[in-house]
Amino acid sequence: MKPIARYMEAARISVAELGKAAQLDTKLVQAIVSGNFIPSPAQRQRLAAAFGVSTDDISWGHSVPVEHLRGNG
């Protein structure tokens, strides 16, 4: 299991090319690749199919830490 960015590096494709292959918006694919968005099951299937792998072969978690801010405004 490895991040989708590693599959992109191995295949030498860009975010735009992956978006086209998976029939997803480029901005959405960029958010997924950067770890800022977790794709839906249908989006995962499209992205995995673009690489010819199972959805279980790709790690889909957030790579950017989620921080909760509290203030006493």
C-alpha cells in the first residue's frame, strides 16, 4: 500500500493526466494527491483503475494534519 503520488511518480503522469484518465476534475485530483481530501469510494475506483490496481493498493488517508483551533475571542 502506497500513496497515490508514488503511483504517479512511477507512471510519470501529471495531475492533469490522471484527472483525465480517471474522468475527475483536476482540482479534485490535486487535493486528493496532496492529502487534503479523502476521495469517495467511486472516486477511489476511478483513480485506482487509472493505474490498473485495486483500491486496497493505494493509501487514501490525510497526509496533512488536522488542527483544531480554540480561542477565547
